[in-house]
Amino acid sequence: IPLAVGSRWAQTETDNRMEKQVRERLFDKVIRQVPEFFQEYNPGQLANILTQTAVEAQQAFRTLTVDPLLQFSSICVATLLIVDQLRGLPGNQHGNLRVWGVIVGMVVFGVLSVVIVQVKGQRPVDAAQRLVQEQRFTLAGLTDSAVKCPEEIQSMDAEALFSRRYSLGLARLMTLKRSQILTMEFVNSVISLPTQILLTVLYGFVVYKVVHAHAHIELGVFVALAGLVPQLMQQIGR
């Protein structure tokens, strides 16, 4: 529990400092633009970029800088633990080369399969996210216009028109969000498929070694592999 709480606190503190730097620099950059800049771009969209998009940029920055170090450490630990489990198999006490061959094959298969799936699946995910973001910008611009110019809207009796446009925009946003969730779930399901394949192959390898050596094995080996293989593949897939 203390380790989990400390890890969460460290992650939150790091995220807060990075987000503060990103938002301060972005705000300073925008505030120094010429007047034509603010006439060219919708104020609602600029406000959305300075708030929500800045947070997303911070998360992307952390993914590119801090996360790879943690992922590499997790891959090393998971690999060593899997090797330790396979070394303890009956008739395999002196088969270190074979064990390392299995692990290397696992990593190569994992990297290739994840890269292929992500390359194919990233395009529809990005497209779905882009559509959702663009629709949010559209709604932000419409809301900003309605809030800043209520007298003009009321003088033209355009309340119903704005309400209908906003309602249609919300309906389209909900539809795009549903499509985004379904797309991401499908891609995530496909990404998890190599993990299940590797786990099945490892289980088959363990059973083969046990049957070939006419020995028995503890159930804990299967439990350990069931936890370590997804951990290894999760870090490879990030």
C-alpha cells in the first residue's frame, strides 16, 4: 500500500509540474500574438486549446519521455521472472540456451505483432479521435458566439436556430464518441490477441516439458506465467 500510494503521488506530482509548464508556455505564446491572430481564430477554439488540448499535450509529452524508462525496466523484470520460471521446469535445469531462445522468440513475436496491429489500427483510432475533437471545437465556437452575442441573436429571433444547431451538434458529438469507443475497443481486442497466443504457446511448452520428463509441476508456474506474460506484452505494446 505505501508503495502504491507513493508511486501514485510521484506520478501526480510529475504530471502537475509538466502540465503547469505546458500551459504557462502555451498561454504566454498566445497572449503575445498580434490582434489579427485573434480575429482569424475562434475564441472558443482557442480557449479549448489552452485548457483541454494542453492537458493532452502534457500526457503525450510524458508518454515520449518518462514512460519509456519505466517500460524498459518492467520489460527487464518480467523477462527475468519468466526465465526463472522456465528454468525450474523438470528436465530443463541445464537448458538455459533453450529458455533464452523461447524468451527471445516471444519478444520478437510480441514486437512484430504489436507493431503490425498498431500500425493498422492506429489510423482508424486517430481518425475517430480527430472527428470528436473537431466537433468539440465546433460546439465550443457555437457556445462562445451565443454567450457573447445574446442581444444580436434575440433581436433576430434566432434562438430556435441556435438551439437546433447546438442540439444537432451534440447529437453528432455523441454519435462520434460512440464510434470512437467501439473503434478503440475493437483495436484493443486485436492488440491483446498476441498475448493470448504467447500464453497458449508457453503453456504448451510447460506441459510438453512435464510430460516428456514424466514429472509433476506446481500450479503456481501457470499462475505466474498468466501474470507475467501480459505484463511483458503490455510494456511492449505501449
